[in-house]
Amino acid sequence: MFADYSTSELMSIFAMQGFAGLILFSVFVLMALGLAIIFGQMGVINMAHGEFMILGAYVTYLTSNVFSEYMPSMFGSYFFIAMILAFIAAGALGMFVEWALIRHLYKRPLDTLLATWGLSLILQQIYRSVFGAREVGVTLPDWLMGSFQLSEIVEVPINGIFVMTLAIGISLAVAALMYKSRWGIQVRSVVQNRPMAGAVGINTSKVDRLTFGLGCGIAGVAGSAFTMIGSTGPTSGQLYIVDTFLVVVFGGAASLLGTIASAFTISQAQSTMEFFLSGSMAKVLTLLFVVVILMLRPQGLFSLKVRR
Amino acid sequence: MLSVSNYHVSYGQSEIIHGMNFDVKPNEIVAIMGRNGMGKTTLMKSLMGVIPSKSGEITLGGKDVSNMQSYQRVGAGFGFVPQGRMIFSSMTVKENIETGLTTTKARTVPKDLYDLFPVLLEMRNRRGGNLSGGQQQQLAIARALASDPKLLLLDEPTEGIQPSIIRDMARTLKEIRDQRGLSIVVSEQVLSFALDIADRILVIEKGEIVHEELRENVDEAKIASYLSV
């Protein structure tokens, strides 16, 4: 299949597909980080994660409408405000859900699967009733449009670079929060042994609520970034939840670094193969590859070496 | 310091602790002895709020803590070293101690903890799970002391630990009591350790205190008879 292209063309194709893969990687990272906290750290199988993401996307859509209606002069900067609002909205909903539903299920992790799946159906119907079944798209501010021309064939879109910067920034922030801050220490101890964490003086229910809220908030930001790449409908979240779980499980559930490495592997493989094969063939090959690796290494790519 | 009165604990319908009464004076070390299944661990866990009590009252320094949750009890002055040590195995030694600082608002691990357990300073960047049993026990004690407790509860601290280290531990615990002026309640099956450390010995059987004696006039044979099957 490489025979039709000259060497320089092939190089350019790999460069461009590599970059497209990097954008996909950034979206995967943004989606998977929230789930890595909720599923990887807390052990809650959150099937509604995609819906939290879509909430962020709808908040971005609303914000862009408000700005173009009332403050057209400020339209260029709406995206930053939309992301903050998306984080707050998804995080607040997450904390409410934790209080109403999840906190009763920490001892029954499999039941969280059913409960959150039900929640995802409820949220989808709410989106459908409020925003309608049709997909909506947002208008990007001018500075996010267009692309850099690197060579005759290679060009990189500006919004892709923006998503990548965002993904890197949020990954670093989450890593610092989990591994360098006092709050991170509390989260990790609560996750490892809830009764014992209480017995050393940690308010476990508060930590649980904030952790779940943070994971959902990051999903909201991911949804906000998602509006730059695809359009938003009530069921868009469903399309991504499987990929997101795949990334987290493949990376090794408790490891943030593993999540990032696995998002990178999967997105690059997917994007490079998509150019030469059909999209569904690429997907099949990626899944086969992941299944084989998980059979050889059930704990995922990265795992902690520690006596249990 | 600690006062427990008419204290009942049960799992569902089956009551484990039946109306227990005892006091611990400031600066006193009390050993609670008894065979397996007599309610030692249940008593310790429920004093800490890890499992709920059914009825009765606990006060610490005159303050009623019966309805508090675990983390509030730590704030009120309880420190807990559980059976099996229960350190956070994937976190480093330093991070493990830092979990205990939550209620004190201190930012760094107090130096005197490392002075008590120099081995922890040496190993501060190792993961807790990779320490030996004796080192983990020291870590669990350091973690409990980090919250600056008025009363330290230790549940079978000698379990799975070699005799020479058990003797060291007895000395360290007395040193901690003298330095910090706290009270210690320790549940124990090893009589020699209890005799080494305690000012007073309580024996529990089937969830009731059946025997109580001061260290000075303890009758070793009698206590041993309670512990033998």
C-alpha cells in the first residue's frame, strides 16, 4: 500500500497523520484524565462520564451564543470563560451526583456501573428535552481558525495546537495536584483504605465528593475542547465512553502516566492506520492490539511495584 | 483522660461488647488482654469510630465524642494504630506520615518523629508497602503520633514481630508517653509485653471486663490462666 507514494510524500503523510494523531491524543487525554481519577483512583465505573463531557460542550455552546448575542466585541475570548463555566457546571453536577448516588455505592463497585448507566440515560433525555435532538455546533473565534503551513503538503490546524496545549496544561495540573499537594495525599490515602484514612484524621466523605467533582469538572473541560473538533448532540458522549475506558484500562488503572502513554499509543496507531486502511479496519486492528497486550499484561502498561 | 461507660457494640443482632465501663487516667498505659474473639479489636475499632457503637458514652478529656466520626475523633485527640498496621502501601513513608498531619495543619513532618524512629528518615522516599513488618509498625505509630494525640490506641502492636523488636517497642512507647504526656491503651495477647509496658492490666472475656489489676501487684499466673485456652 506504500508503493503509490514517493518517499517525501510518505514522510509528509506520516507527519500530518502523526499530528492528527496528536490532536486525537489530546482529546483522549482530556477525557481519560477525568476518568482516570474517578475510575482509576476511586474505583467508580462511571458510565455517565461521556454525559458530563457533553454537559461541558453544551455550556460552551450556550456561552458562545450569549457572547455573540450580547457581547460581540468580546467574542474572541469567550472560549476561556466557557471552559471555566464548563468546569464549574460539570463539577457541581458531579458533586451532587456523588452526594445523591455514588457515596452509597463505594462498597459495591459493580453496582456503580448500572447506577451511572441509568444516570447517563437520564442526562441524555434531559439534553434532548432542553436542547433538542439536533446536533449543535459552535462558532470558533477567528484566532482559532486556520492553520500553519509548514511545507507544501504539511499543515497543522491552530485549534489542534490549542487543544494540545490545553491537554498538556491540564495533565500537569492534575499530576501536581495528585502527587505534590496535601490534598493529593489525602485523596490517595482515602482511595487505598477509606476507614483507615478516617482514623488518621481525614474527612473522607468531603475528599470523596471533591475528587468526584474534580473528575467530572475535567470531563466538562474536555467537552468544551471537544466542540472545536466535532458537533454536540445528546448522545455524542456515548461514542466516546468506550474509547475512554479503553485508554484508562490499557494504561493501568491507577497510573496517570500510564493513561497518558496509552492515549498516545492508541491515538497514534489509530490515526496512522486510518490513512491507509478504512476507519473501521483501523479500529479493529487497534482493539486487537490492545486485547493482545492486556492478555499478556492484565495490569495494563504501567503498574506500581509494591508488596500488597 | 478517657472514660467509657455502659458501652455496647454489636454487629447487627449479635452484641460483642456488653455494657463496658472503664477509665484511663492521664499519662497512664493500660493494657487490654484477652484471647482471640473476646472483643479486643471490636472495642478498639469502635472507640476510634471505625465501626459504630450501639449505646453508651465515651468522653475524652471531659468532651463527649460518642457521636463523632473517625476524623473528628482524631481532631479531639485520638490516635490509632490498627491491627495489621494498615499503612498506605503505595505511598511513600513521608506521605504516610503526612496523612496524619491533616488535623494539625502542620506542613512538614515534625523532626521529633524522625528522632523517635530514625529508620523512617532513612527510608522516607520508599513506598510503605516495601518496608518490613517492624518498620511498618514504626511507621504506623509515627503516623498516629503526627496528629498530636492525647490518647494513643494500639491494637495488637506485637503481632508478627520478632521478640527483640517487641522489647524495643515497649521502650519506645514508654518514652513517647514520658515525652508527650499522653495516655496509651494497648490491646495485647503477649503477656510479657503487657507486663513490660502497662501501668494497669484489664482482662476482657466475651465482651466484658472480668479482671483488673495494677502492674505493681499483678498476679502473673492468674492473668496467664485467662489467656490460655
